[in-house]
Amino acid sequence: MKTLDATDRKLISLLQDNARLPTATLAKAVDLSRSAVQERIQRLERSGVIAQYTLRLGKGDQLQAWLLLRHAEGFSCDDVMPLLQSLPQVRLCQSVAGDTDLMVLVEAAGSGELSDLRERIAAFKGVDDVTTVPVLRTLVDRR
């Protein structure tokens, strides 16, 4: 398998969002012909990069996780919060005492999106450490 290029990654991203996109729509999005896109998709399928097409449930069944953040030396919640507020996946932020400084509840479409989100937050200036705690099920929610 040759290395994935930017076009391959864009096609994969588009298909992850909606695996039923017409080839013509994909072709337009990556500025290639329909036949070139079909060949790329077939190559990705043959090589195992695309293993299957599957159903993803709507927003009501998104993956939730708590991200436990620790600030870097000299930083505080006030430094990190503007960055977190800019992310649509962030649902709740709570400042807490102890080894963790911030508990951030996030929602993601799947484990890949959660991983990407976690890495993005871990790279924020002022964040020293991130621990990810996936939510298995909600037993009580009185909000």
C-alpha cells in the first residue's frame, strides 16, 4: 500500500461523515474526476484502509467522555477556557480541586473523532496533561 496522500485522507474523512455520498460529490470535493475517485476508493478498499461501510447512529447516541485536564505551570482555567469554548464537541467544563484542574465533558461521533479531539486539546497552550475517561452509560442525569 502506498502512503496516503491528502486526497486519500480527504476522501476518507468525507466517507466517514457520510458513506453514502455519491461519487460525483466526492469527485467535486477533491477536484478529481469520478473515475479517479472510484479508482482511489477501490484501492483503499483492496488495501484494507477502508474495511467496511457501516451505520452510525444520530447525535443522540454519540460517544461521550470526560477529559481530565491538568494545567501547565503558570496557567489557569482562564487561560484554557477560551480554547475549549471554541470546540463544538465540548458540552460541559467544571473546575475541580485535586490532581485534576478541569473536567471537560465532550461528545464525539466515534472513537476516531474522540482521539483527534483529545490530541487537539492536549496540544493547547496551558494544558500539561489529559486523561480520557469514556462514558459507558449514564445511570442518572437530573440536569
